[in-house]
Amino acid sequence: MADEKKTNKPVKDHWLTIDGVKKEAKRVRWPKWKTEGNTPGIAANTGEVLIFSGFFCAFFVLCDFIVTFLLRFIGIGA
């Protein structure tokens, strides 16, 4: 009887196969490259991230220079 129940079950979707990966990739809603309507595209998001990262990189380098200058001014450090 146990064998009959196993044969009546539908085959599961195995995503760990090439066909399963292809099927899953088609289901994904991929973002657009350019801005459409109110939704920013990949290019806009990438630009924002680069500007944000550059700003904070400059901010932390400036803070490091200021702290180094102040420590040398009071006689700590070489």
C-alpha cells in the first residue's frame, strides 16, 4: 500500500537542476537599467551608491587627517 501512495504523488519541482534554475530565473522580476516612472533603474542606483561612498570616503580621510594633526599638535605621535 505504501508503494501505491508514492506513485500517486506529483513530481516536485527540483530547482537544483539546469531546467529548474532556468525556470526560476524566468520567474524573477529583474530591475530595469534606466529609470521608468517613479522606479529608479540600476544606473541611477549605482550612481547614488558611488556618490555616497565617495562622500564618506572623503569624510573619513578628512577626519583621519584632522585627528592626526591634533595629536601631533599636542605632542603625541611622531
